[in-house]
Amino acid sequence: MLDNLRDEANSQPFFQDDAELTTAETTALPEPSPRVGGGRFLGMTPMQRFIISVMLLIMVCIISFTCLWMTNSIGIYL
């Protein structure tokens, strides 16, 4: 009973869709596509990404300071 189990498993496909595939379709792997952007993220150079990240950091610091100041969590004493 269990002697021919491996042969029976390889003889017919488990799913019906597997029977429709040919061996050329299953063995051929698609070619990897070349990188179009040249390693750029969102089309920006590393220096442009750095400037954007610094600007974002400054904006977050200013907005956080303003929120803390408006809620009287901190005070400005001269």
C-alpha cells in the first residue's frame, strides 16, 4: 500500500491547473528586470533625500515646541 505512494504522487498532478502547465513553463524563470532609477529612491539623489529629512526633522521640532508652549507645558522666561 505505501510502497508506491511516491510514484502515485508524482504520476498525476494534485490540482487540475497543474495539469495544464507544460514543463517549459514550470522550469523557465523570468529574467530580472534592470533597475530603471539607477538606485534612486523617488528619483532623488542622496543629497536631496538628506536635505528633505533634515527639513522634516526641523519641522517636527518646531511643531512639537509650539504644541508644548501652547499647552503651557513649558514656558519661556526671559
